[in-house]
Amino acid sequence: MAAPGYILLVEHQPDDAAFVRSLLEAQPRQSAIVFPFSGVRCMQTLEAALQVLDSEPGCTAVVLDLNLPDGAGLEGLRAIRAHAPDVPVVVLADVDSPGSGLLAVLAGAQDYLVKDSLDAALLMRALEYATQRIKVESGLIERALHDALTGLPKLLLLLDRIGVAMTRCARDGSSGALLLIELNGFKSLHAARGHLACDAVLRIAGARLSGVVRGSDTVACLGGYEFAVLLPKESGLLESLAIGEKLMAALREPLPIAHAGMELSTSIGVVRFRDATESSESLLRRAREAMATIGKDGKGRVRLL
């Protein structure tokens, strides 16, 4: 089991910081809920808190005052979540104004407490519940963004990463590429061998594609018999086509003996981008429309779309 991390307390009022810190360090041992942590780091500004999160791994929870002088209310909360998306955040407010707690939760907090009603037991319970909530949230996000069969990113995550790549290309003048990969004859394979055999082949295909690309690239499973590979930064058309050939060669390798008689035939289309003049959805749609025009003679090849 990993050692407990530190709690980051972000509070600009010295008296309030001392009070909250005393509650954290005096958590009641007789309580049914004991929140383990190694120590408390106290920062007075949002900027200092973000620097700690970026430079010191191991934060187990953030207790955040919503009224920081440089925090801009909920914007400070959003900044904390952006820098540490997997760390639970409990926010503190001076007064319980109508709707403020809901707004804080919608902005990314796992719990909302009012300082005047705070005690050690309540704070420990909030931290424990916040930790469990973010674990559930992370699990739901993982299932929403990754394919259960292959473990690869799904369409939603791919589109987000395409958008990020397009923005970067527009900023630095580089180019990227999207490779669309169709497994040919998969419908016949499904009819002949059934869905369990097809699932196994899809897992093999996903693993082989992932084994070819770089760590900065994204292999996505788009459902059915379609995959995509995002090259967020490529050195030119020749590199994109060469990677396409490597992907195709990896898929052509013989399948394990358990799948004797089966083979993977693919078509790969390459579409390049240099800026953000079109949306991620438009780029993918254009690639699919171009792939649909590939005739029988074009299958089993890497083509520029």
C-alpha cells in the first residue's frame, strides 16, 4: 500500500489557516472515519498552490478557500482541478450563500463546507467522502473515454486530442496526420467465427497498432472494425505514409495458433492537417468519406486521402 500523501491547504487568512490546520492535525482517533495523510502544506495564494501541485507529487487532497485574493472564486477551483485532476478538492466558504455549494460541485469540487460550522469530524468525513467520490468519477470517465474491449481511447477522447493537435500545429506551424484503419472482411469473419473470435482479433489488432506508434501518438478504437492513429506532430507526408506501412505490416503478421486460418487485411487512409481551420469532427468525417471511395483494388494499401 502506498504511503499517505500530504494535504494541501490553500487559505490566505492566517487565523483561518491555523484553525483548519489544527482540525486536520487533531483528527479524532475514536472516529469511525480516519483520513490518513503525511502532513499539511499551507499556501496563501493560488499561484503558490499550483506551483506545489506541479512540483511536489503525492498530494492526497486539497482544502481550498474560495475567497483567495488571486483565486477569482470558482476559477481558482477550476485551475486546481486542471493541475491535479485526480486529487479530491474540498472547498471552504465563509458563508453558505444560496446555490454556492452546487456551483462549486459543478465546477469540480467534491465537497463544500462552511467555516463557521466546521469541526474535525466533519472535515475528516468530507475528505474521506471526497476521495471516494473522485474514485467513482475517475472510473466513470475511464469507461466513457476508453474502449472496454481493447482499452484504447474511444471516439470522444480521440476528437479531443485531434483538437489539441490542430491548435498546436496552428501555433507553431507544424503538421499532424490522422490515419484511419479499416479491417477488411470483418463482417464475413464475424459470420464464420462468431463474436468471441472477433473480439479476440480486435484485441490483437489494438495491441499491435499500439506497439508500432510513439508514446506521443494516439491509437483509438472507433467501434466495429475501425481504428484510428493520431500523429500530433509528423515530419512530413513520407513519415505518415511510412508509419502507415508499419501499421499495416504489424497487422499482417500471422495470428496466434488459436486463430489459425484467420488473417487481418486492412486499408489505411492518411489525412493531414496543419491548423485548426476545420473541426476534429470534420477532419474525421472527411477521412471516412474518402475511405468509403476506396474500391476493391485499393484495399490492403496505405493511401493519402
